[in-house]
Amino acid sequence: MRNQTTENQDAGETWSIGNLKIIGKVILAPMEGYTDQPFRQLCGSYGSSTLHVSEFINAIDIIHGHPYIVKNRVRHADNESPMAFQIFDNDPARIVKAAHQLLQYEPDLIDINMGCSVKKVSNRGAGAGLLRTPQKIATVFTQLVKNLPVPVTGKIRLGWDETSRNYLEIARIIEDCGGAALAVHGRTRDQGYSGRADWDAIAEIKQTIQIPVIGNGDLTTLAEAKKMQAYAKCDAVMIGRAAIGNPWLFAGISKMELLTDELLSIIQIHLNTMVDFYGETIAVVQFRKHAVSYLSHFHLTSDERRRLLTTTTHHGFIQALVDLRLPQRI
């Protein structure tokens, strides 16, 4: 199997959030349903930053002790450090209470999600919905910074829509209220993932505030990540969707360069770690979406897809994968 690399984690790539040392400036962005501990670890083995961020966690679930959240969302390996837990909600008091409860799981940072554009989140005033209520953001950061022993960071979009691109106002509020770093997705909530990310806006934020700024949006290769960092002069960048089914991205390796055996080996390693983490039944179901992304360049028949994506056992999945008899080149 191709040697894994950590070219993204050399000495020249060291930076800090507060007193936390971080190695590597290309970070795996948190994504609901994808960036669990097994996938974070896999991307880390190919050189993603040592800053790890959990999938976002609903403050209501934290407060009420949702068993899945406690068992899976906050679990992290000893070598995942610094580790940030990301919280979302529309109520400042709940966010603060939830953050306090999460301290028992030993995060290195608490991150506030103000960027999720999904309607069920943003339409209730959480995620990107918080951008419409700057005073709530000020309250959240003031209270968290005052009462938590760890740095508090945030992730935003540029605004709710093109008529309310209030990113500079929000960035200043977060800095003035003690926020330690800010990640910026270069689109509005209304855009979702359509159109192009506005790198100029990210650069403008970096020129406006003194705390670290992390750029995000339209990054599909390591070369593009470095291009954004140079263009916007941001401290680091995040890559999200492009990493799904493609952890090699963080090593600067094109998926299309791989031999099929290399691809299949990583698929099995990823599935094995998910089985160890979740148990067989949940892991096999959860892995299906990863499998679709890993195999996206192959033209599977409907019967091949059906067998692969309906199997319910670890052994059955591996056998279905072998039986595909894929060509040696992707």
C-alpha cells in the first residue's frame, strides 16, 4: 500500500489558538454524519491538521443526556488533540449550560456553529440562523469566555443572504467578546453550497480582526487549500465535502492515481475501525454512505449497488466488495 504522508504537519505548519499548539494548517471540517472518530483518525493519518472538531452537537441533546451523543459524538482518541466539541442551538442559556456539561469529556476547545445552512437547523435560529441575531452571539461568547477554562471559537457564514452579509460585524463581536479563533465559510446561508465561495470576504475578515481566521469553501485539493491560504492570508483552512471518500486529499495524492487494491485496502481499514467504534450492526449501515463516495468513479450496476448497500454484516460487506471484481485502475 502507498506510504501515508504527513507533509501537512511539518514544523513550518505550526500555529496556535490561545495557548494550544496546532500542527498542520489544512483541517478536516466537521460534517454531520461523516466526521466521527474513525474518519477523523483516517484523515489524520494522511496529514490533516492535529486540530480535530467533532460533528456538531445539539445543546438540547447534551442537556437531556441523549445516549448517542454521550456514547459517540464526544468520544475521541488520546491523539486527537487539540479536540474541539462543536455545539449548535438558538438559545444562549442552553448553549452555555451544554458547554459546561461537555467539560466532563475533556475538550480542548468549545466551538459554536453559526454556519449550518440546513433548514431544520437555521430556520429555528440555530446554525447560520444565529447570524440574524448578533446580540445573541455576543451573549453566547461573553458568557462562555467568562465561565469556561478552555478557548471558545466559532464558525460562521457570510450572512443570512445577499442583503444581510454582516460577516464583519459578527467577526468583530466574536473577537471583542473573547473568541479565540473564527472559521469562515465563504457563502451566505441562502446560497447553501451553490455558487462560488467568496475568498475576498475571508481575506477582508482576516484584515479586520486579530484572532486566527480559518478559511473554508470550494477546496477540493491540497493545492487549492494552500492557494486559499495564500490569497486570503488566513491562518489555516478547512476542507469538508471533498474529503468524503478521499482522505488521500490531505497528502496531496489524487484519488485517480491510486490502484484499486489501494482503494479497497483503505475501505476495509475504514470499515474495520467503524466496527470497532460502533459495533457491527450500526457500523455497516453507517458506512454505506462512505462506500458510495469511495466507489463513485466506478460504474456499478444497480444489482451490484443493491447488494453492497443492503448487506448488514461486516463479512457480507467485504465479500460483496470482493465480488465486484473492479478493474485495477480507478
